[in-house]
Amino acid sequence: MPKILTIALGAASFAALFWMTSMPITAKAAPAAALASDEVVMSGTFSDKDAGRYLELPFEVPAGVTKMSVDVDWEGRGKGVYLVLGLYDPERSRGWGGLGKPSFVVAEGFATPSYQQGPLVPGTWKLSIAVASIRPGMTAPYTVKVHFDRGAAAQEITLGAVKQGAGWYRGDFHTHTGHSDGQCMTRSGAKPVPCPVYFTLKAAADNHLDFVSVTDHNVTSHISELNELAPWFDGLLVIPGREMTTQFGHSNFIGLADFAEFRVGMPPVTDINTMFDQARGTGALISINHPAIPTDENCIGCGWSAPGTDFSKVNAIEVANGGRAAEHGGAFDDGKGSGTAWWEALLDKGFHLTAIGGSDNHDAIDGNAKTSPVGAQAPVGTPATVVYASDLSQAAILAGVRSGRVLIDTEGSHPDRMLDIAANLPGQPAVVMGGTLQRTKRGPIKVAVHVKGMAQHKVDLIVDGQPLDKLPQGGRLASADETVTVTLPGRAAVHWIRADVRAEGGRRVLIGNPIYVK
């Protein structure tokens, strides 16, 4: 249970607070700062005599806090009582908000505009409240809530759920901006410049995504801009991220706002596994990006070659990379940049790893090979990763990826499309995509592949890496909502089962994740 400290400051208590006006005032003894807790609540009442004054409320910030949320509520807000909020750490001002900011966040890696990000040093902090205006004869009871976060909650830019309810949510886990190597042409088209973060979020919204993660290489400078822009894109879940770019391979830390050391071989990162360990306790998801593509001077460390990789520390593999596909006519098949075979080899070794996709977009405005300064680009959201989640929040989306009930749409975000798979043994409940079927003794496994929005396409059912050659109607989908059912013989040794959907000609359109058999 969180620890909450409540302090009531009645009107009579104001004489004991440190007030500041343009005229000198004799300061009486200030109360002890509110004690360290998960949440501090302070309350009191303003009167018309307080107009033009400043109230300082001290409170204690405990060690280990990486995000602080401040919320002030008062009677008469917008109706004659106007307050302005300032924040001071033990050494300096951390900012002053305007009249329209009764709530704000300060974290190590980002802050509400008007406030400064940075370390939340333990000690006595002060909330300064300026009573800008209060009408004659009015009183205004107020309540201040200061909440402290550590771990996963401290990494969230978008607070709470953008949308309630369980369902399939579509997004992009791999994008870049001008904070690393993203470039686009100036408004006049005169020259290339670092591409603003705004255009990546705009492209995500325009392309009908529910969520997007901006994963610039090895930096945190983009996080503060994401925090500023996210409230404007109010229908879009913005997830902070980082592409940890090393000479041994690239991986995404998805859901991380704080800095993490990427220099393998520099203390404390002795190897790739200690680099991964930095994500522990933050809630961040670890994915390995484009693992099967060549490494050369044009793409340093792009293929995965990290010695001694402990894949039990990894959550996901980017099997469909938009940048690589853009260079090969949009193909996501093996031999053309797909990581599917690489991923399936790890499944064969017993690892449970979720396949995801990412556009790897570096120019959110123009992906044309002849006109973009970074060459051919897949649009933001192509491919789209489709996650079944309990709601549209950062915690739920990342939990959904960990659960494995995820598919990839290589053609972008199409809300009418869906691919799911269920399997069960006789007399047992079905297990869905990402789950584990407990096979205590060999018996026939009934598999049902449910597909929506893919009429005239073909289902591939893949068992331990091998497509089944006999499916009803050859796996062809006659309608926009079909279920293909097959029973695997009881004598068959099975370790994992998954499904893809292909277009006529064999091009992979939907990529599904496995059901594991134990």
C-alpha cells in the first residue's frame, strides 16, 4: 500500500508559514517539511487578504524518486481565484507554470513545459503558490497532492489510459527523429535538417496508429519533446524509448525515459547482458532489432552478433523492419531483411520471444528514395504491430507484448484485420496466441486460426518452423471473417505452433506469434 501523509493547514496556520510580498514581512517559524512518503497531501484556505502574496509549502522528497507529480485543486478556479505554481529543489528553482497549469510533472528525463527536468535530489523541496488574484470577500480552500514514482511508473509520459477497454491496439515500436539520425527537407525544400519530433507523432496519428514509440539512438534529448507534444496528440499513446546502438547489434528499450549506458565494455556495462540488466525495475521492454541484416560500414552493428547473449533477458524480436523492406520493394520475406528465420531458430531452442515489427522510419515527411535525404523509408506505422491489451496505456501495451498475443501487419494499420490462434487438447480449455499448452500426455491438438479482413488470402499454419501442407481448402480464405481448423495427430512431437497470412503470390501480410506446447 502506498504511504500517504496528509497535512491540514487551516487559516489560523498561515501565520506560521513563510509568506513573501513586495513589502518586507517578519517571518514566523515555518513548520517542519512534510515527511517523506509515497504521496504528500497538504491543504488550507486562501482569503482575499492573500492577493499578491506567495505561500511556500515545504515537503520532503525521499531517496530513489525519479518522477514527481504535483496537483493543486482549489475552489474558485477560473471564477475569481487565480494561482500560479512554482517549484524549488534544495538548491534552485525548477520552474514556474502559468495560470493554466494546476498540475505538472518533473522527472529525471522529462518535465512539463515551464519546469526543468533533472535529478530529484532527496531533501526539502518547496512548492511556491502565487495568489495572482482573488476577488474581495472570497475564500478558497485548496488541496495540494505531491506523488512520488519510482520504477516503471516513473518512465511513463502519457499518464493513465488513452482509451479504456480490452482490444487490439496498433502501433509502431521503432522510429527516429532529428535527435539522432532522422532527417527531412526544410519547409522550402532547400536542404536537409534534423527532422522535428512533431512530424513523427503527426504521421503516427495520420496513419491511424493507437501508439508509437520514438526510439532515437542512445539519447534522451527527445524525451522532453515527447512530453511536451503528447498532450496535444490526445488520441495517441506516446511511449518513450531508446535504440541501444552498439557494434554488436541494435536493441530497443521500449518504455524507458531515463538514460541507460550503451557503451559495451565501459563500466558498468561489461557485456551485452549487463546492458540489458539496466532495464530491470524500469518496466522497459527489450527487443532486438533487425537481427538478420548485414553489418557493414553503411550500417554499423545492424546485424546481431553480441557474444554470449542471454536471450532470457530479451522480450521481443523485430522480425519485420520497415527500413529494410523499403529497400527491397516492400518485401518482408526471408532473405530480404526479415528476421523470421532468425527468430524461429530461437523458438526452436525453447525461448519464448514475441515477434514485433517497426518502421525504423528516419523521415516522417517523405519516404521517397529520390527525394528524402535518408533514402527510401517505410511510413511510420508500416509495419504495424497489433497488440491485444487490457487498455491503451503504456503498462498494458508492454504487458500485452510480454503475453505474446501480438501480430504484425506488414501493410500498416488496418483496424478491420485480425489474426489469432487457439489450441486445445481434448477436454481442456483453449490456449490463445502467446500462451502455453500443457501437454501432460500425447493426444491430438485442435488448432483454430481466426482471421478477419483477409478474404482471398491464404493461411499458413507453421509447426516447429515447418508449414503444414494440408489445410482445409488449402488454407484459402473465402470471406472476411473465417476460422481455419485443423487437428494435429496425437503422436506428433510439437513445441510451438503459429500462423501467417499471405497474399496471392506468397507475400507475407500478417505475421502471427506462437502458442507454445510443453
